[in-house]
Amino acid sequence: FDVMLDENLKPWILEVNISPSLHSNSPLDVSIKGQMVRDALNLAGFQLPNAEDVASPSGSASSSTTSLNTVMKEKTKPPVELLTAEKAKKAYYLTQKLPEQEFCSTILDVLTPDDVRVLIETEDEYARRGQFERVFPSRF
């Protein structure tokens, strides 16, 4: 991570490197990078696996590694199939040339199950953001 401190000593991320060095040379480095890594893992929704799921009955190094790899694999979400009402709403808002004010004031009038799912995921992510500041989507 490349971080810049502003005049109030607030850290701002300038760049995220492909292979970031998390080595810390100073207490300030530890403080900033530690919080940033914590917030990044929380924002991504990373959860430690249960000890029971990782434990290997045989206790061998090979089988425990296999067990850990199995537990740590990302669980892919099943594809979301839109219902007829959701497809109709999506088509309506994609084809209409509504002014921004009208668009924003009407799109949430009738919520489809997909809308509710997206809103819940968005609120969950926002709650996990830690010290990160959301920049997109911007506030109206």
C-alpha cells in the first residue's frame, strides 16, 4: 500500500500494489497498516473458519493442509435469476429517460426481492467498512 498523510495526519490510500509489503519499520507503520489490513479483510467479508471444520482427524500435515484448503475455498454465490417483476422493473428503468430527481424518488417505491437483496448486501458492506470511506456510488 502506498499511503499519504494529510495535514491532520489522516492516512489516505494512494495505491494498492499487486504484491504489497506489509513489513512495518515504525510504530506509525504498524498502526496504519494493521488497521488497513483489518478493515480490508472485514470489508471483503473474510471470516475465520471454525476450528472443527479445519481440524483433521488423522493429524497429519498433508491431510490438515488439504482440510484447510477445502475450508478456505471461496464459496461462490449461485447465479441470481431475476423474476418477471424484477426483469420488468429493470427494463423500465433502463429504457426510460427519467430526470435524475424522478429516477431517485421512484426507483425505491416498489422493491423487488432482488432490490432487497442488493440493499441488504450494500448495508452489510457499509457496516464492515471500518475506517474506509465509500467513494462510489457517491452521495446525491
